[in-house]
Amino acid sequence: MGRYSALSLLRGAFNGQSHWRPAWRHPDPKPAYDVVIIGGGGHGLATAYYLATRHGIRNVAVLEKGYIGGGNTGRNTTIVRSNYRQEPLSRMYETSLKLWQTLSDELNYNVMFSPRGALFLGHSDADMIRLAEKGDAMRNQGIDAELLSVDQLRKIEPLLDFSRDARFPIEGGMIQWRGGTARHDAVAWGFARGADAAGVNIIQRCEVTGIVREGNRAVAVETTRGRIAAGTIAICVAGHSGHVAAMAGLKLPVESQTLQAMVTEGVKPMVQTVVMSQSLHCYINQSDKGGIVFGGDPDNWPSYAQRGQPMTLEGAVAQGLALMPSLSRLRMLRCWAGVTDMSFDGAPIIGPTPVDGLWLNGGWCYGGFKATPGSGWLFADSLAHGRPHEIVEPFSLHRFERGAPVDENGVGPMPNHR
Amino acid sequence: MLTIACPHCGPRAQAEFVYERTVDSVVPLDAEPAEAVAALFTRANPRGEDDEIWRHTHGCGGWLVMRRHRVTHAISAIRAIGPETLP
Amino acid sequence: MTELTITVLDAVPMAVLELWGDPAPAAKRLAKALGHALPAAGRAAGPVMRLGPTTWLIEGDHAALAKPLGEGGALTEVGGGYARIRIAGAGWRELLMEGGLFDAESPDFATDCVATTLIEHVTVTLRVESDAACLAYVPASHAGDLLHFWRQARVLVAA
Amino acid sequence: MSGVAREGATIGFTFDGTRYLARPGETLAAALLANGVRLVGRSFKYHRPRGILTAGVEEPNALVTVGRGGRTEPNTRATDLFVYEGLEARSQNRWPGLAFDLGAVFGLASKALPAGFYYKTFFGHARTWLKYEAVIRRAAGLGPAPTEADPDHFSQRALFADVAVIGGGRAGLLAAREALRAGKRVVLIEQDAVLGGGLLRDPREIDGQGSAGWIATVEAELRSGGARILTRTTATGHWDDNMLCLAQKLVEPGQVPGHGFAQRMWHLRAGEVVYATGLIERPIPFANNDRPGVMLSRAVRTYIRRFGVVPGRRVVVATTNDDAYETARALRDAGAEVVAVLDTRPAPAGADSGFAVLNDSVPQAAKGGRRGVKGLSAVIAGAEQHFAADLIAVSGGFSPAVHLHSQAGGALDWDEGARAYKAGAARQAARTVGSAGDPPASGAFRPVGNAKASFLDFQNDVTLADIDLAWREGYRSVEHVKRYTTLGMATDQGKTSNLPALEALAHAGGMTVPEAGITTFRPPYTPVTMGAMAGAAQGEHAVPTRRPALYAVHAAKDPIWLNAGYWKRPRAYPRGSETLAQAGLREARSVRQLVGLTDVSTLAKFEVNGPDAARFLERICATTVAKLAIGRGRYTIMLREDGLVFDDGTVWRLGENRYLLTSSTSGASRMATHISYVRNHLMPEAKVSVICVQEHYAAIAVAGPKSVAVMEQLTGEAPPRHMSASQPTIAGVPVHLLAASFSGERAFEVHFDARHAAAVWQAIDDAVAAAGGCAYGLEAMELLRIEKGHLVIGPDIDGRLSADDLGMGRMLNPAGGYIGHSTLHRPAFAEPGRKQLVGLESVNGDSIPEGAMLVPHLGARAEGHVTGAVRRVLGPGHIALAHLADGRARHGQEIYARSLTRGHTTRVRVVAPHFYDPAGERYRD
């Protein structure tokens, strides 16, 4: 693996950039691996990377039915933050955020993590109290959070609608300056390149069609490229968690739904931070290419189609325009949808399953991207030691039957109410 | 956006309807605890057809069960639920 | 073309009739009292308009229905909760397509047809009065918003 | 005035501040070409000079910013913009100017900036990247960022049709006419300003008429038959069940609309969709094929025949197909010199065309700079040859516009002859007609020019070399190639670059084009403004506003309003210069000492009737109901199926089988759904009628020690005792008088037909005022209810606590049976460490920060938080409600309420959550 650097690019200027080698190999699957990871998204690749580089477990395959990073890794709005109210969530996301800060160097691949601030707007005294509560909870754990007055907000995001006759006037905000965005594809590619260099086999166009059990132990997977035996099987397939787990006879506390997002044509810088709102359901940021990236609520009905309902997106846009009216004449360039595995408390599910040798990392709802390095780090540690890492213990699969949900929004078990 | 054939109103835009839950997640009244926990906290969630409960919330308010494919979104069966009604 | 008018009608008493159990016997008694059958789904007849599977909206005084209803259901006052807005003029169908989801331009949506739908995010029940007018039953709290919307959109009708 | 004087050119417009004239019906591109303007824009990455490549919506190069202020539309295609008087167009992505652009330095450095270069450099801590990024962000982006609110309105409208025809060319007109004649409801959608499509470029006789006459005849028949014809309307998305989004320009971008509406989004539902979407021509990759003066062959023809503008005098035509010969003829007919036709195909292709045809010719490199091309070199049968020219008309073949078909789930079939994908089996009721279904044949060829200067995606500056690099680096899936190189991600969405790039990828991998794969077509077909997507839901109408029946009464008092969800509710009625806090305290004191009235109309309310009403309510409510005597009421809570509390309210027995249930404002629609679900799905056989009467009943609460006297005076009878109900009249209006209290004082809720809201309010207001009291708002209510220890949904009942956590375990119906009972017995519900509701008193008399964390000592982990805090209404001191781990066992402990975000830490004592009249003495008369 040739190292990436400005110097190597400059060298390329004189050799027609002919010296670059593949970022990862395209191997055929071996008959058996110590660990088989199902799903070549960010989480699966990060898990493989940390297994190989931190735990010395290199006989690992990542099986991807399409192309790596083609699922939710490449379909989200690239937001990274750890500003959660519930302590198990903020601890886990903060673990991830710390990894983000040095991830480009770690991987020698610029994932463009841009800590330009994750901003929540408040539109009433009640909103501001809830934001302060969240900020206070974060600060109590040593996570950065800062309350902002309207005057401070004006300096940061001058194009927000600060008028008093706005439908939801802006009363202030809470910002996590260490939050921001990253280049989503680069995260998958960077982890893939690093994992590959450490010996992991990344096998694309290899769909898992069955999970082979001997007694209560999962021992192999059937794939479109043959049977592959595994010491441990780890499911990292986001929206398809339920589908894959069913191959092992499991029913999960998960419902797959569609989440849409869109991007506008590029313009010069106009949105500096990641803008979210306590009362309006949209989130806005501007990509490095200048496109305004827009997301909103999920479609709230079950689907595996990667295809949403246009009026859901229109609703998110309306709310975004309420925050920033000058977006009106920008044009939506592209919209897309991902399949999210909505869990029944809004928090992920990480840990062993009732089937021996089969582990699950899923249920990320629409919050998975920001967790990518942390999820990989914690899941790899859990797999390597054969027990859940202490930080992911609250996210066990059996928390629901125990009655111990981790419910950030307090809306209960119906994912479509979330 | 789907067209949903409301058993009472005929074909209407999906935006008039609200998805409630799957049939397999209905917790019967007086369910045993284990039965209630299983119904509430697990789903078949197939990448194929499933039975879903929707409501024509912004229409007649009636409830319906539809069998719908989760990839094609095609609705293969639909029926009303609720008390006895007149035509 | 006649000018499109948007008028808020005076409030009147209204009640929801809901039948439970086997609805047929009560419906029969009520039909006798009303002089016509309870309207089917999507229809209105006189002061009675079908709302939902088990419900009808009765406009005006409904005291005479309590006795024939008997124990077959209940009448519940709801008149305070609705604003009735009449949209009159040849363009009413076009106006109702603005911000809408329902095919108000369909020729099948004719006099005494009833439909509840979403218009500009508000749940509205429409009753066709004639080819020249439609009555919208709007939740009272949303009426101000919707009136504003219709009055603004009026310039688009046949514009 | 600049440019070229032309007959009929009367419409004044400016480009980069220079004034020109256009003819009616001309696009900006046509008008610029007519006026001799060739350099129109700069590319995204290398800032290369760009001209006009196409004559349609697929244009990647000629992007301008139009309009002023809030109507500014950046990235508008000059080829898809009809000139109007006063149009102001500005070039983009250049500084200081279009001709001399310092950004072109990126072009000079292009050798060191291959595809994906940014992944390979700018390392260091994230904060370091932030600095590089700031520079990159300023250089990136195309048009300027608009800064003003939009002054115009946008419409959204529903549309239904039996047959929707997309495309108003010959095939579309025929399809529409046929459907109309079959008695169908027809809509015909055309993105151009006029019907005709390809006939505008290639007129011919149809049915014995010239094109123009035939188009007019068909249009007239369609219109008179009731078909709807939408021009300047683009079908941007084909969604499930034949739902299409159509974006219509009611005026041109930047133009001031007479009726105030700029654009419309149609939501179309069609029985059948007919795609008559035509073809998109492909460029040919060769070195400097992006220079001004390289133009697609059909675009050249369009400018000549439709607009009467000849874009060059000395022209080389380079083609892979027969169609470009028609362009050569058009050029010759217009008096231009066709230097040569370079045909990639072997002889005898083009042999009988009458032009100087050179077979086996592959263009190699264009000569010339930003002012335009000067010539073209080509490799002809292995030998290089040079041609002087000021225009190079290129045709690399034609790709059907299959975008909508593919969006709708339709299959794509590879057509080897046309070297393009065409529509295969449709998944929805849709079919393809006309040239889109039958693309003309095109020769295959291998590009021969310098790959680093042979552009595929003109706007994003993606070259053949970039595709090759991506492949070599292992980005082999077509999606990886697209994302790594940014190919097809510019504002033209790869309309002209997609197929040439697939050819290049196939070449790099030694595959066929179908083996290389294809990227997904996603909406929109052409970009659509956010304004049109939002429709009327903008500004103060961005989300609905719900006004309670007493809205006008309150408005007359000019209160401080609160957005409570969608509702507008009075927060306080300040007098003189009172602040919110002062007004709230005065109003609350009035309640404590005298009497006050407040609007509680927004409460959720349900009338429950029938022999099974009590049985039904004992499912919904977790408390007993059946034992309630007629005329009595009680406080109740409702559980979710997971056993946690999600709402509270009161239930009243108004008659033998008649109950009124109230619940929270914020949970109203959720409760309505829950009740309906239980009734319809779990208890369909029950003889019960449940009707939501939230809006029917206005409700006024009257609270305070003098409330009994006020009520007695208003009703002329003794008011009911606490938690009892009566049905007197007030101001002649029959009311339900419910003796319930949220404030801790003796109080009544008056529920009545909202049609009489103003009259009843007036009567009560007069009586309250006569007793020395006043109206109070939500601010005072907050002071009162926290002091009394009453909870609200949201902060206190937050969806995470059980009845026991809230101290309400003993209220639960011991017989069970209520929703949520089945899951209450899970182990975690009984484990130590659960958050429990407690009260807090400030030890030093300081205020307690709401939302603050509760810590046993400074620096400790949070063990709970403050849910609501107020000052005491009458006495001194501050109090709060809170959730605290194992809180009930900690009464008497002193801990800290700590807000690090606000720099506010207070010592507090844990107490029971009732600060005022805990024994309820004040409810007794």
C-alpha cells in the first residue's frame, strides 16, 4: 500500500499519476475465516479494521452483497456529533467522536472530518431548557456543549430567519463545536484500504443467502460465492438486520423503514455548521462542493426499497425554508433513500445473539454514520474478547425483554412514532 | 406515494393514511406477559410481504389491514377492521 | 365564468351519530325518522353526511333522532369544532386541487358526494352542494390558516 | 448596447452587465450565440473556459445566475431559459471576471489534482483539515449563495389523469391525441415553452401539413377536447403507483410574476404514463473537447433551424452516426462551410451524403482557447490530420431519456447498435414511444486524444484519465467510479457524460458496457427549486397554526403568545410595562389569593358513550373507572403497551353510560390514535361510541379561593364540590362544570360548545374581575402547578418513567386489565437506581436552573435532572420538580443542581414533590 501524501500527488504530476496501486484487493473468498463480517458498510469495515490492527485477528472476511459503502454509509447526511441526552448514548457516540478526530491520520486516508459545529436551534423557552438539559448532561461527562444567544447565532449563521414573526422564532441554540460532517464514502474506502492492508479479505458482490447452524451454533454462511465457514459471524447490515438475522431463525426488535435525504446544486458557502432544530424536523449542512444537504423525518412505514415518498421530503424542505428562507431558489439536484433498521427504543443493538457464535451490530435507526469508527472499535473489542465492551452493555439485545430501553426521545416501542 | 384502496372511500393518496404497526405486533388485551413482550419487541420484518395495520387518518378514520410487499410496495390484499358497519 | 367566492357560513349545531353493535336495526329506525336512509360511504343526504365507517354528521337540530336511535348508538355534539366554508363559482374544483391530494376535478365527485382529505396539511371534509359550490368542513382551529391559503390561491384559478 | 443587430430582436437583456437584444422565443443560449458571445462559464474544478454545448436541459457548461435579490436563481441553464425583457444573467465561478479568472490556476495544477486527490492529502488533526477546507469551500460551489428571502409564492396542486404523456414532440402529440380520442382524461407535459420537440429542429411534413401547422392542429384538438397541456413543465420524478412530480415554471427564473406565484409543483397521479421523452446526444471524448465552439450536433441544428442562429461559419462535423449529416445539411443550407465530416465508421458510411466525408476518423484534439476553437486534429485511418474550424459539431450517438422509466422501477436493456440503454420492461403502467424507444444506430470507437484533457463530465471536469485512475485504484463498481471521480454528480446529473463514461470504464476493465454496470437514476430529472417543493408552506405558514376558539378574545388583550406545538396560546397578559415574569407572578398570585380564569380549550377531550363505556375506559386508563359515581370525576394516567406512563388526564362520569375523558394538549393526536386503535382493533365488539370533542368544547378554568363564589354567582346554584360535576348554564349557555384543579386552589373547568366561547368568557371574565381577579396564562399556570406538584407531559412525564417512578404506583387499578399491564412485570422495572420523581428546595433561596443535572457533589456523575423549576408564588424561595435516581429514598439529602452550560450551580434539598397544601385542605369548602 503506497502511502498517500501531498508529495506523492506531486510526484504523480510528473508520471501521469501512474504510480497508484489499488486501494484494496478483489480476492476470491477462502473456505474459512476466524471472523466473517456480513456487510461491507462503514461499520463492518471498521470492525474488520480494528480486529486486524488492534486485536491481531487478521483472518477476517467482509462480505458485501453489492459494493462497499453502497448502503447507508453512502446515503446519509454525513453528520457527526455526540450530543445525546442519555448517558449510554453520549458515551458511545463520544467514543466515536474521539476516533473521528484523528481518523484521517489513522487511516492515511482523508475522510474530511470537519468539526465545524453541530448546532441545535431552540424556538421557545421550553426548547432552550431542553437544550440546556442536554448540554448540561454532556458537560457533566466532559463532552463539549455551549449554549448560544441569538446574537451569537447571528454571527455564526447569518442567513437563519431571526425575525420575530417567523412561525417558530429562533430563541437561541446549543452547539457542539467538535461535531460536524465527514465525507461518507471516504470513511468506507479508508477503512477498507486499511483493513485490506492488514490482511482482511474484502469480498464484494458476495451476498449471504443463509446462515448454517450446528445445534445452537452458527458455523458458516452460505453465499452467492459458496459456503464460507467462520469461527464467529458478525452481522453489520443496517437496514437488512432483520432479513439476515432471520436466516439464523431470529426475530429482532427492528423494523426497516426508509429515510430520505437530498442535496441541492452547489453554491458558494452559505451554511457554516450543521443546523438542526428542536421544534422543526430537518437538518441542513453544506457539503464541500457547495451543495446544501437536507434530511428530515423517516417515511414512517416499513420498506426495504431505498425509495421514499416525495411529500415526506417536501415536508422537510418546507421546514428547512422556515429556518433559512434564502434557500428557496436553490434547486434539489438529487434525492435518495436508505433503509434504516429502526429499533424499538431508537438506540442500537450491539452484542451477542441467542445463537452461539453469531453477533449483531445493528438497530442504528438513522444515527449510524456518526458512530462508524466507534461502533467498529467497540464491536471489534467485543468480538475479540467474546463479551460486550462495557460501553455497549446497555445496548444488549435482551434489554427489551428486561424492560431497560435506552430511549433518547421517550416515545416508546413503536418505531413509527419516533 | 402509494395509492391505497380504502375499503370505505376507495383509492386515495397514501398521505391521507398513517401506518400504525404490523399485525404480528398486536398485543391482545389481557395478554400473558411473555406473549406481550414477544409481540411488542420482535418483528418478522420480512424483505417481502407482511400484514400491516394502517388508518385512513386524514379521511374516513377507518382502520385497515393490508398485505404489502416491502420492496415493490405492491399491495396484494386490503380489508377493513373495526366494528360492524353499514355500506 | 362566475367569480370564485369563499364564504364562512354561520355556525349551526352539529352532532356525530355513531352506531355500535349491529347497526342495521337503529339505521332502520333512523331512516324512518329522517325520511331517507342513512347515506352510504362517500355520500350525503339532506342534513346527514357520512363521515366514517360507523359515523354520520348531522347538521342542525337533531333532537328528534334521539328516540329512534335508542340504545343503538350515540349522538355527540360537535358543532363547536367545525367551521363551514363555502367555495362557490365554477372554479371551486380547481381551487380544491391546490395543496390537495383528492381528485375534486373528477366528474364522479358530484352533488351530495362527500370526501374527507388533506388540503394544505389540514384534514377537511368536502361536500358537493352543486356543480357551482362545495362546502368544506374545517376543524375550527385550522380555519384561519386555510382561509388565508384559499384566498391567496384564488388568483391561480383559471389564471 | 452590444452584440449583433438583428431583425426582430427587441427584448433587452444583460449578460455580465452588457446589454444585448434577443428575439421573442429565444433561449438565453440562442441569444448569446446570436450576439457572438461564446464564453459563458467556468467549470467547477479547473475553472476551464466553457461555452454552450447543447440546446436543452442536459447542458453542463452554460450556467448563469439570473434575477435579483430573493429571486436570484444560481446555476440556471442558458439553454433552458427563455429571454424576457429585463433579464439579468451573470456568469459564475470566476474571479475577478469570466475572461480572466484567477481560479484557472487550478487548471494549471490539474496534473497534481487527479480524481480523488483530496483523499490523499491534507492530513493532520481534524482542526487542520478545517483550515484547508475553508479554502476549498470558497473555491468550490458554482453560483453565488442567495441571501434574501423569496418574495414570490409557490403553488402545489394535485392532478389526476388516465393518461399522462411526457414530452410534446411528435410521438407525444400522437399519443396524447390517441388517448383523447379514446375518451381518456389526458395531460401532456412539455418542458419547453412550446410543443413540437424534435420537429422544431427537424421540420417535416406530417399528414400533408408542415410541422408548425400540424403541431398547431393537434394542439387545438387536444385543447378543445379537454386535455390539459402543461408547457414549461418538467416531469422531475416518477414515484410509486404512477405518481409523478411535475415542476412548472409559471414565469421564467428571475422574472417577476404578475400574480405573485413563480413556480408550481404538480402532484400527478396517472392511470398510464407514456414516455415520449426523446434522446440525449452524447459528446465525443477528445483533447480539449470542452472548449467553447465544440457543440453537440443536434444543438447546432436547433440553433440554426429553430432560432435562426448559425453558431459557426467554418465547421467540422465529427460523428459516429447518420444523424449528424442532417446537421451538415443545415449548416450548408445556412451558408456555413462544412470543412469535413469525420465519421468514426468505416466506408461506405456517409458516402452518398455529398459532403467531404472521412471515414475511420476519430477526433484527437481541439485547438484554440477561451475565445473558441480554431480547429480540430483527428486520427484518420491511423494518420493524423488537422482541420481549421471555428465550430466543431459532435455526435457520439444518442441515449434515450430513460430516467423516469428507470425511477419507476423499469428495466433497462442494452442496445448494442445504438450503444445505449433503452427502456425494457416497465414495472408500473407505463410505456415508451417515439425515438426514446428506438434510438438510432451509432458506431463504436476508441478515443485517441490525450486522456487527461478529454472531458466526459464537463461541469465537474472528469476526464478519461480519471476513469482510468479510478479503475486502477480499485474503484471498480460503477457507483465507486462515480463517487470517486464525481462523474455525473454535477447539476446536469450526467445526462451527457453517463454513457461515454460507461464506455470508458468498460474499456479500462476489459468488459462490455453492460458488464460495467449502470448507476441508479434518481429524481429529479432536472433540478427543482426548494420553493416549489415547499409550496405554500413557507414563512409563517411553514407549519400549520391552530387557533383556539378564544383566540380573538385573547388577541384583544395583546398577550405574550406561546407556540405550544401548532397552537397559539396566551402565556401572560402583561399590564403596562410588566415583564413576562412579573405578569406571570401577578397572575399566579391572583389565583392563590383571589381568583383567575384561563383558557384550557386545547386539552384533548373525548366523549365516551354506551353500555361498554366504563369497560372501555378501564382499558385506556390505568386507574379504576367503573366505580365512579354519576357526577363524579377523578385524575387518571394512561400507560403505553410497554408499561410506561405516556399521558394523564381526568375522567368524568356525566351519566349512566356517558363519560368525558380529558388528556394533555401535547398528546392529543397521539391519544386520539391510541383510543381509536384500541376501540377498532382490540374491542370492535364493544357497544361504545368514542368521539373526539377537543375542538367542540371550549374550556375555561376558574381557580382561586373566590372561584366558588364566582361560580355560584354565574350559575345561580351551588357549584359542585371538588372532583364533582354539574350542568348549569352560564350566560345562557349550557356548560359542564367540572370541579378539578391544576393550580392547587379550589377550581373549576367550564366546558361548553365553542360557538359560544366569547360570550361565556366575557361573563366569567366580568365575574372574576368583579371579585378582584384576572385572566392568567401558561406562565402563571407553570408557577402554580409546579408548586402544587402537578405534572406535565414532556418534562415530567417524559415517556421513560413508570407509574411507580412517578409516585403513582398506588393509583394503578389493582384488577389490572389496562393497556400496559402485561409488560409491567419486567425485571428492570423493579431494579434499584431507577429515576424517581422528587421535589427540590433551594437551600440558599437561589433560583434552580431548569434542566440542570443533579449531582451528589461537584464533579460527580449526574444522578438526575431538574424537570421544572419556579419561585414560590407567595412566599420566598425556589422549588423544583426533578427526576433523581432512587429519589424517594433520598428525601432530606442535600445535593447540587448543576448547569455547566449556564455557569449556575445551586445547593438543593430533596423533598416530596408537593410544596403547597399537600393535604388538599384548600379543595374543601
